[in-house]
Amino acid sequence: GREMGWGGEDRMAVAFLLNPEEPREKALPREKAVERESGPVTSCRRERRQSKERQFWTPEEDELLRCLASQMGARNWAALASRFENRSASQLRCRWAYAVSNSRSHRPFLPHEDCFILGKLAEVGNRWALIASMMEDRLGNDVKNRARLLDRQRKRRIRAYGEGAARNKHL
């Protein structure tokens, strides 16, 4: 037999029963109504996605972001975004935090930083931004990624050498 479901026909029949004065085209799902009026189905989401192609950051945009952040401060991203043509406030904040800002450290993590991260993780849990704020030039996302890497390495050592190997990093 037929499975119970709410296909297009069922929805149309129910909509017609609820409101018999409404024309059947309006009772159809949105895409079907669009198809009747203008030919093939065109989804608004699909059109929006095609018009917003990914735009890579240019050196000029990076320099403008540096200048504006130094003048206006690196906090009010909505005000900064009004100076850019095709960039949102969240895009500016992410670009600043992860690529443009000089405060982000690209240096490798040191062994004492690893110990600090693991100790604080045991103490405060996965509050990455809090742990990062206690460190010098580290972002919460970087601390999270490092903690997860350390955990994967620990699990690999356990699988390879047994439970006692998790404490010994030299194996």
C-alpha cells in the first residue's frame, strides 16, 4: 500500500479543504506556483547563492582594514563594514582575527604551552577563549585546535603502546 506522507497532492487537497475560495495555484507549494507563472522552477536560494560568488581578499582590502581598524578601533565591525563594498561585519572580524591582525602569533606551540593548555582544560573545561586570554598572543580557535591535536596524539600513543604510554611523550 501507499505510505502515509504529505506529498504535494495531499498538501493541495488539505489546503483546498481548509480554504475552498482560494485558487488551486495558491494552494500549491511555492516552487510549483512559481513554475506555473514563469516557466521552469527557479529557487530564490539558488539565485542568491550564484550571485554571491566567493571573493578572495585583496591586498588593498587588507590594507584598508588595517588602516580603518587603527583609526576606528578593532571593535565596531559594523561601522567598518560600511566602508567596504562587498564585505560584512563578520567577514571583517574573521579576517582581522585570523589573517591581518599582528597580535596573532603564527609561531609553533612550545611544550610549556601544551602543558598549560592541558592543565587549564582539566580545570575550566573547553572554554577556549578564556584559556587563550591567559596566554600570550593566542586565539581561542588556535588553543582549541592545539588541544584536539594533543588529544589525538595521546590516543594514538595509547593504541600503539598501551595505557602507560599516554603519559610518556617520548614514545
